[in-house]
Amino acid sequence: MARQPRRQAGFTLVELVVVLVLVAAVVAIGASAMGRQLPGQRLRESARELAAQLRYTRAQAIASGESQLFTLDARTREWRAGAEREGRLGRDISVVATGARNEQQREGVAAVRFFPEGAATGGRFLLSHGDAAWQVDVEWLTGEVRVARARAR
């Protein structure tokens, strides 16, 4: 009686190639989805940062007992919070800024003044990238700063 050779347990080369192709496809799909999501995340983080700087300016006005000015140049995307802080939004972010006319220092620069009692002159900042948009509002009566999704213009 002839003894049959025993088959080795394991995977064939074809099976390994199929698994590698499937893994590569899943990684490619995941990377594509993450790539599309990153600009939206940067936009949301920029809106939150802008809101934080507005809140900081309001807190400075209350703490110091003197009015404080927050400005944002819509063309350069540069902001200034009081006399101490300044920064810039990302190049890929479009800005439409609206502030009180009597606080506007020059064309394209929106300003919000915060008063020692917490009130403000009010303003709205619309940040957008592609189809995504976030809006930062400053209530004039209370000085409250709110962030919400918006429609891109």
C-alpha cells in the first residue's frame, strides 16, 4: 500500500495575493475618505479658534474694565484679539466678515468691540471651504459668542 504524501497546511500564493489586494483596496478607500474630511475638520477648528479669540477679547474687556477690540481682515485672514494676540486663518479658508460700521477701521476689516459690562457691538464671521461653512456670531446685547454650521455662499 502506497502512502500518500501529506499536504502541508497553509495558504496558496493566489490566496495571499487576493488578501493583499483586498487590504490595499480598503486602505485606499479609507485614505480617500480621510483626505476629504481633513479640510472640513480644519475649517471647523478655525471657526472654534476664532470663537475662542473673540471670547478671550470679551474676557479681557470685563477683567480690565476697558473696552477691547477684535479685528479680522477678510482679505488677508489676519485677526487681532485686543492688543496681545494675533493670528491668521488658513489660506484655503474664505471669510465673509461683518461688524459694526462705526468700528470699521478700513475696507475689508470687520471689528467687534467688547465693553467692560460684557456687551459688544456685534458681528458675524462666515468661514467657508468648498461646500462647507461655519458661522461665528457675536450677540451685541450680551457679547455671547456662538459657533454653528452654515451654508456656503
